[in-house]
Amino acid sequence: MTTQLSDLLAGGGTILADGATGTQMFKLGLGDGAPPETWNETMPENVLLVHQQYIDAGAQIILTNTFGGTTFRLKLHNLQDQSVELNRMGAALAKQAAESSGKTVFAAGSIGPTGEIMKPMGNMSYEEAVESFAIQAKGLHEGGVDLFWIETMSDLDEVRAAVEGIRQVSDRPICATMTFDTKGRTMMGVTPQAAAREMASWNIFAFGANCGNGIDEIEMVVDLMHQEIPDAVIIAKSNAGMPQWINNELKYDGTPEAMAEYAQRVRALGASIIGGCCGSAPEHVSAMRNALDVEPSELVTDINARGFRIDEAAVAAAADSGRRRRRRAR
């Protein structure tokens, strides 16, 4: 599988990932607060529909409907004992959609954060995190995913625990993304450069950023990660702009045209796997597909002139704040 993915990236190629799963499921009637993973059992036709919409839009990687599939997340709904089965069903649905498409499409097992904070600042031990991720990964492996996709993480120790948990049950490729939404850092104070160095040392297939504070932020993170580890396979999966409350409904302001331009810019910055996150829909992915099918132009290669590099003063201030918080927590 690693060879197949590498072949698509050979010679400067890119792989297009899908957009937001939850955004589409809400459109199909998923209620607020309801765990999307239960639809793998009760509404499989809707899960398949979402996957098919993204495949039709041109996505080559589709993420399973298992973002909240750890025992910690499922425990909020008293479903912790169903983690393996719900993940197995989610993986099988994505694999079914990929195989029935007649295209080269990879089913990626989505693994989101536990929602807990690691010790010493929180209550979750590293060993507990590894165990929960291993349980989730077991279901995804049995359901037939082609690779694993750790996403929306803020703590490097939690990412490492997820990688270890996966490797206890599977040897399939691993991708990981963190979200940098606090003045160029993750919520736990991790910089893009530190994340790149650490994740590169784990010998995973690809790493990068998702979610966060919109397109500009993802572009900055990709730029810094690529500078830090130039040979890495970098992932960019941005939200469709920024969220806004309109008529009691959360909507994102990123148009398909804006996401198409983003796809070209992050490719110029060094991203090889590109997709969308919150608020992005099949129309956004389709626009990105069309944009990536066009050869890079000089209009998107002069990134520095567009001002997307990190504000070093803001980073220094965030670092000082993070150190103070950690000292108080000891």
C-alpha cells in the first residue's frame, strides 16, 4: 500500500483527500450531539452516500466515519464496548465505496483525539491512550482500511500513543495531522517545526495539519513543516474558511473557488496530500480537483510575497505563555 501511495506522488504528484464527513452528515439529518459513528450501523446507506459524493468529486483518499471512535469518546454515549464493531463497520463501508468506484481510491481509518488531556496536566495516562487507540485500530484493521489517518491532534504525546496503538495491531501506513489554532501553535503549545521533527522520527508515511483557523494558517504550517523536513510527505486539510453564525446555523465562508486557490498554494508550499476539513463539501473537493489538475503557475509560487510566514513575535509570546501554564500545572 505504501508503494501504491508513493507511486501516485512520484515526480511531484499530489493526492486529493476528501472533505468534511460531519458537514455532509448534518445535511442528511444527523442530529446535534449524536455520535456519527452509530450511523455505520443504523444508516449505512447515508455513510456510503457521503463517501460516494467525495469519490465522484475526485477524492483519492476517503476517511472513515470513525473520528470519535475511541473508547473515551464513545463512553460519552455509553458505547465504549462497541468501539471495535463500530470502527469495523465504518472501515468496511469506506472500503466498499472505494472498491465499487472503479477508481484508485484509498480508505483511510480516521482516528481523532480522545477528548482527554494527558498527564501530568490531565488525567489520561499514556498507557490508557495507547490501549484505547489500539482497540479502535483493531476494528479499522479488521474492516479493511488501506491506511490509518490520525487527525486534529494538539498533543504530540497523544499522536505518539495513537501511532503505538496502531502498530500493536497493524502494519499498514500511518498519516497524522495536528491542528495549529493558537497563534501558530497547537492548543498544547506545539510548533509546526517541532511537530514535523517529532513525527518524521516515527517513520510514518505522511504528516501535516488539518482544521484550525482557516486557509491562511494551514498554508503557514505547511510552509514551515516543508522547510523543516523538505523530503517529507506533507498533508494539508484546511477548513473551508472561517465559521460564521447565519440564521442560527454555522456556515463556513470559504467558497469552492477559494479552496481551489488554497489547493494550488499549498502544493506550491510543499504539500503532497491535499483536502478539506470542517465546512468543506463535495463542491469544494471538486474545485480542488480541477485546480490540482492544472500545472503549477508562477502566480502561486511566490508565497513569501503573500505574507503567509509565521509571526515570530506571536510565537515567542505564545511560548512564554505556554511555559508559564506548564509551570503552574506542575
